Amino acid sequence: METKLLSIKNAAKEFNFPQAKLYRLVSEKKVPYIELENLSGTKSIKINSKSFADWLDGLAKQNKSI
């Protein structure tokens, strides 16, 4: 899997994950993400596709639900 930085919306599509739930998990800081700040000072949240896949894989191995 190629590692990409994805918006929450695109990560939800890529991983077939409920978008609203992903937004909630990010706001609760339960999922790995990074915050990028552009030159104008606007911050955007990005999901690292490999880190997110590893996080999901770890939950699956432990038979946990989200």
C-alpha cells in the first residue's frame, strides 16, 4: 500500500469507513492523524493512510469494535 496523506473525507472513502464517525474519532483524538498548517495559518487535518491501516489492523487483531 502506497502511503498517502488523505483528508478525512477521502480517508473515509478509501477505507469504506463512515465519514461522521471518522470526524468524531479525530475530534476525540482516538485515531492517528496529523495537523498541517499552510502559509496563511489555516490548519487542515490529514490521515496517514499507512498509519490508519495499521491502527485498523491492530483493532481487528484484538477483536475490538469502534
